Amino acid sequence: MVLEGTERELVAACQRGDCDAFRAVFELHKDRVYSIALRFAGDAATAMDIAQDTFLKLFSCIGNFRGQATLDTFLYRLVVNSCFDQKRKDRRLLPLVDEWAAKLLARDAGPGEELLRSEVAANVREAVEKLAPELRMVIVLRYTEGLAYEEIAEVLGCSAGTVASRLNRAHKVLERRLRHLEGTHV
């Protein structure tokens, strides 16, 4: 995949050390980078650290970017690496996302069902938190970022088959961990 004209020009300006170009890249991508970091870490302060680390990595390695992938894909790879680096530093599992649970529970709830919905969402978050980092990351990229298998594969540096396998394993683990919720009406 080749960069589009505007993106190519922006990257070239960054590679020349243009501060305004870096600012533009930051403004264009800061929300998405932070969002991925927050979904992985589950903690705003940690997500800010991850996002900052990601942009520092981008600043230091933009000269190596050749445009063989999109800048989005390059940034995804950097934020994924920063998330895993943070995970290795912390060695603790944190909440992932309410949104992913909400997608699973996307039915209208009456006033009496809100407590049940909240309890189910907490169970789902807890089950996702306990996934191995490589399984959790494919869940984040697939369900919260909406990436296709091929895009996830490019970001993670693996094959689409590996992505499918990891998603399948994550689904099976989640199904096993959440089996006790079967029959719960939310």
C-alpha cells in the first residue's frame, strides 16, 4: 500500500524536522492513539504515558518510515508496541473497555435491567482483562478499532491466519469464562 499525496507530504515534512508537520500528525492521530492505549490499559494516566511514549517513538523513528504502509498502520504498530512495553513494566491486568461489553449487550434495557446490565458488563470486562496480552490486543483492534484481519496482521506483524486464530482462542476463553451468564436477560 502506498501513501496518498497529502500523507506522503506530511511524512516528508516530518522527516525534514518540520515542527508544524509533527504537530499536524499529532493532532490528526492523538485521539486514536490515546483511545487504543486507554482500551488496553484501562487507566487514563497509564494511557497518557503510552500515548506519549508512542509519539516519542514516532518522533525518533519517522526517518525510517518508507511509506510501504499507511501512517495509520505505522502508528498502530507503535502504539501496540508501547502497550506491550507498558504491560511488561506493570505486570498487571487492568480493565479494558466498557464499549466492548456494550456491543455484546446492545439491547434496550428497562429501568430494572440497568443493574443487571452493569453486572454483566463488569463480568465481561473482568474476563477480557484476564486474557493474555496478545489475545487482548486482537480484541481491542478488532472490536474497538474495527480493523480487518489483514490490517490487524499488518499492525501486529503476523499473518491474517494468526489473527483469526488469536481471535478464535480469545472468543473460546471468553465463552468459557462467561458461560455462567447464559440465560441472563439484558
